[in-house]
Amino acid sequence: MYDIVESGKRIASLRKNAGYTQEQFGEKIGLSYRSIADIERGYRGTSIDTLVDISSLLNVSLDYLILGVEKQGEKGDKHVLEIVRGLSEEKKLFAAKILRGILHSLDE
């Protein structure tokens, strides 16, 4: 069940971990810092459009943002994405080539 207080706590935690102030975060998603504060404290909910913007900016699923649950495999996906983000473009292309080879081998 959707609990706006718990959802707000998750948003606040994710925002802080991403290094945004409430003001910076609000600017990114088109809300005032006051609105962000109200959402994070659970004083009010927000539209699905805003939740989609928040989940996209914070790189989390709507399931996690709203319900506090992650889909199976999501943690692993995030870990892989964090590793890949730190690579140069050349290394990303090389890693993709290796991964394609591995996946092709699994299909056989």
C-alpha cells in the first residue's frame, strides 16, 4: 500500500545520497523547495508525472519509490550500471562486446 510518509522518507534519503539539496532537486523536477520538503515529510503526495520525474532523476523504479520494494534483479542491475558509468567510452564498448559474446554463448 502507498504510504506517503514512507515514500517521502525514501525520496529524501535518495535525494541526499544523490547529493542534491531540496532546492537543487526541486529545480531539476520543476517544483519549489517547499513542495519537496512537504513531499519528503509526507505532508502531501504528488502526481504520477512528478513521481516519474523523481524516479528517473534518482535512477530508481516507481515500485521502490512508491512501495519500497525492488523488482528481482534490480539491485544487480544498479550495481552493473554503477560500474559501467565509471568506464571510459572505449572500455564501455569493449565491455559490451564481451557481454554480447557471453550472452550469445548462453543462448547456445
